[in-house]
Amino acid sequence: MKVLVIGGGAREHALCRSLSQDPAVSELHCAPGNAGIGRVATVHPVDQLDGAAVTALAQRLAADLVVVGPEAPLVAGVADPLRAAGIPVFGPSAEAAQLEGSKAFAKDVMAGAGVPTARSYLCTTPAEAAEALDAFGAPYVVKDDGLAAGKGVVVTADRTAALAHAASCERVVIEEYLDGPEVSLFAITDGTTVLPLQPAQDFKRALDGDAGPNTGGMGAYSPLPWAPAGLVEEVLETVLQPTVDELRRRGTPFSGLLYAGLALTSRGTRVIEFNARFGDPETQVVLARLRTPLAGVLLAAANGTLADLEPLRWDEGAAVTVVIAAEGYPAAPRSGDVIEGLEKAEAADGTVWVLHAGTEQDGEGRVLSAGGRVLSVTATGADLAQARERAYTGVAEIRLDGSQHRTDIALKAALDS
Ligand code: AMP
Ligand code: GLY
């Protein structure tokens, strides 16, 4: 099977790594890729937002499957011309990707499907925003309606800051604050059948102890030893299946990866947000534990035959990933610095590996930083404590001027389990 992956972050590196280990995959391509992906796939300098260019590449390669990784191409509708050309594609249509592209659309789908989420108002004027903020009280949750690369959500006790964020967005969703731990649960779906993966937890804040600004994610781990028994089944029944059924009923079936960001509140499980693609960095740890070869699962989703698949097999152990970010991330990341120690960071026995996010290779073969989140050091172990120790041993080998990482990824979960 010839597979083409669209994207160039750590998530796509994790997808390419798993696909490269799948005996069913004879050729692996990625566009645009990055310096690390180039080691496991042939990379192509194609604009990932250009549906016609991506389709032309897939046709030229005679790809049997195209996997669209990031939200930007999905929301831009890159999956649509691929499907129209008869190419199996893993990733939702532009219409179904609105589940991530518009918070208001997601709220409307959840209301239609009876899915539990925070109560909310959609506001378009400062007066409406002020009224909504006062209706819920502090802490205030203010969300830009559209895609904002992790910068669209402000959670604050400061009413002035909440109003200022609302004023900076054209359409804004203001909602009730949800307390309780967060869980990311991914499901692979063909629009009818829903196959949940293992839950993971992401660390969104930049600094240790969940301090500092929101980021795209600074680390993740799986499994969640503290999660209530039956969580996955409950979320499948109350969130994932009803959402997939509702989108099919509306005539815009969702096929691809449905990501439920959940809060386990004192009043029950609530959806914080949906994404229309694998989450980063959770994908790194979820795929690290998946034993079933990946390509066949993604192809079955693309072809609408998930119901025929054997149950997924999982590693009983744990996985932890730690993100190394550039100096100045998230506000103003610095780039162009040389990265060293990449080989040393990886374990010969395959228990530690480095996934590239924002990297590029220069003319002399050196790897340079080229983005806010630069690398994601991933490790497996018998339990979280061992996986965590291995991941941080890898992190310690990497040299990148001014870089930053959290030191408490999976710490509490490892101590509690
Ligand atoms: P999102 O981009 O929707 O994932 O939001 C980013 C982060 O903001 C989430 O991971 C939560 O930590 C936080 N957040 C979003 N919505 C809420 C809410 N209703 N209550 C509390 N925290 C929230
Ligand atoms: N880990 C958060 C995200 O992918 O949106």
C-alpha cells in the first residue's frame, strides 16, 4: 500500500513512524514533512492547503491512501478534491471539519445530538458578550469561534481581560467554566462505526504546575491510571456515537479522527471541544501503544469498512512524550538554531525516540529549529514512571539554545499509580 501523509508536525512524524513500521505499507510519502519525517518517508514540498496540488501529488504517486493530519488543510477542504478523484482519504470533508472549524457549529451539533457540554452563548457584539459573561460569572471562558491555532481560548477571572478577548474576535462563544481533570479521547470513524482509541492527557500550559499561557500542548501520557472504569464506553455511548450519528443525519458524515476534549466534572463528563484530527502531542503516546498495524485501520475508515475490523490491540505498558519548545514560545518563538544530540537521545532498544515538529535541515545536513514546538521526545515503559524517566533521559541529551520544556509531564499520574 502506498500512503501519502499531509502535514509536517510531530503528529505527522508519529503517524509516519507507525506507518513505516506497518508491513502493509510499501511506500510512504509526506507533504510537506520536516527534517525528521524525511528519515522515514519521502518528503514533497507541496502546499498542504492547496487541494488541487495535493490531489495531483496523490495521483502522481498512485497513492492508495491519503491521511490528512492537521486542522488547517481539513477545514480548508483538502480532503474533498481527493475524494472526488476517487482516492481513499482519511480525514473529514470541509463541511464535517466544521466540527473543529467553528465552535458555534460544534455546539449546534452537540445540542442536536444531546451531547453533554458547557452551556454557552454565541455573541457578536460587546454588549452581548458582557451580558453572557455576567450570566455565568467568573472564571470566564471566552472562545474565538474560528480556528486560532491554540490561541483562541481565554480562561480568566479578570472580566476586563475576558471582554478584551471577546472584542478581538468577530464571533465569540462564551460558556460556563468546567472544573475537573481533562481527558483527550480519540476515535476513528468511517461516518457510521466508531472505534475509540486509548485515552490520553495533554498538558496545555507552558510552565510546570499548569502555570503560564495556553500552548498547543507541552507533553502527554497514556494510559490514565486515575480515570474512572468504563470511561471509554461511557464517552462512546454519550458523546462519540451520537455526534457521528448526528453528522450523518445532517447529510455531512464525518469520516476520519474525531477528537473529544473532555472535562470530568463533579456533575459528569462534559465535552470541552471537538477536533477533527489526531491531537498533538497525544497522538505520540496513543500511537506508541497501538499494536494493530495502522494503515489498515485508517484505510478501513476511508473505505467505510470499519465494522469488519478486528478489535484494536494495545500495549499494556505506558507512553510519555515531552515537548521541547523554542525560546519565546508561545508568544514569539525564536528559530534557526542548530539542534544537537538527536541520535544520542534515542534508545538503541527502541524505547525512546525523537519526533520532529518545527525542524528543517540546512544545506550542510544540520537540523535547525523552525517553529514554536520543535521536538517531541517519546518513550514507552512498563509503567508511567519508567516511560517518564526514559523520556526525560532523552530530553537531557538534546542541545538547543534557549529551549524550554516542562519537567512535570505525567509526574502526578506516575506517583499516584
Ligand atoms: P480548547 O482550545 O477549546 O481546547 O481550549 C483550550 C483549553 O482551555 C482547554 O484545554 C481547557 O483547559 C480550557 N477550557 C476550554 N473550555 C473550558 C471550559 N468551559 N471550562 C474550563 N476550561 C476550559
Ligand atoms: N493537544 C491539543 C490539540 O491537539 O488540539
